[in-house]
Amino acid sequence: MLRISAIASVIGRGQRTFAFLLDLLYPPRCGGCGKYGEGWWCTACNNRTQWLNARDSRVSLELPSGQSLTVISAANFGPPLREGIHCFKYEGQPQLAEAFAAHMSAIAKANALSADGIVPVPLHATRLKERGFNQSLLLARHISAALGRPVEARALQRIRPTQQQAHLSATARKENMRGAFAALPERVQGRALMLVDDVLTTGATLVECAHVLYEAGAQHVVALTLARA
Ligand SMILES: [Zn+2]
């Protein structure tokens, strides 16, 4: 027993030393303002972000079936969070997921949101290969730990690549998303699910995801995003 705990402590120390050396070589830089020395998301950027309170965090979207989808967002999409999200997704700073997800978990709790499983909005394999990670899955993992609910990464799959939505109109976004997702009924049937995405813009993506989940037999669907544009 003594030997095992001694080995474990050496490994633990080694990991801490490694993390320390890594920080020295590549010091974390704030994803919002670019400042060094205060981790991946600094206090000033956190304070400048327009975090939403429970009452203002909810919007309701209409699904093709006429049902409504409640979407809870942690913040308004604006500087410095906008820069932070850009860094997170496009400049290879997946470490930002932890700080961002903490706010998402807090707003989910403030809204008394509960679900049997957490479903990250999936990326198509091509996009996943380009980016190296799915930002929604990273957020979902931290939220899962905070809320004590499992991540259901296989519940929803992106079966068709889609164009980047940023330059499309609301109608074009809806068209772009149609038929892009498929749900796995055995992971979905009779369950209350929480969709997780980074930004709510027109809602075309979340509406399509929720629609597909209900079609596959989900009992209830809500959505949680970091920001709302
Ligand atoms: Zn900052």
C-alpha cells in the first residue's frame, strides 16, 4: 500500500511539474483581451461580460411541429466574450471551455433546468478534423460534471456537412440545417435532454436538433448556450 501511494504521489507531482513547465513555456493568454498572467479568461474580461440573470436568460423558439423550445443563455454575445469564443473555437484554446461552462452550469441551476442527459450539438466529421475538437462537447463535459448528468454524445449525429452559417440569412440557415442531423432512438426515447451549443444566433441549428430529437422519441428537450446574439 505504501509503495502504491508513494508511486501515485510521484506521478501526481510529475503531472503538476509538467503543467507548471508547460505554463512557463506557453503561458496562458486571456482569450478575451490577450493579456498574459491571469489564465485563459481574466477577471477583467469576466467582469466586462454581460452575463444574464435567470429571468433574462430565457427565450422560446418555435419548432416545425408547433412545440416550443426553451433556450437558456449565460450571456449576451458581445466583447470581450465574442473574442473569447473566437479564440476558443478558431485559435485552438479549448482550455476556455472550463471558465465558460461554469457560467452555463450556473445559469442552468438558476433556471432549475434538469435533464436525463446532456447532448452537445455535433460537428460534421470534416469540421471536427479541421478544428480538432467539438467546442460544444467540451462545454458539455464540464456542465455534465457540474450538474451530475451524463453526456450523451452519441444521441445526435451530424450526417451532412453544412455551410458556415455566419453569412447566411435566417431563411438560408433553416434550409442549410434541414436534414443535417440524425438521432439515435435508443439514446433518446422517453428521455429529457439538454442540448448544448456555444452561440444562439437565429436558432436554426438548435431548432433542427430539437426537432430531430423529438422525432426520435425524446420526452422533453431544452437548450443551453454560452451566448445569445
Ligand atoms: Zn482578459
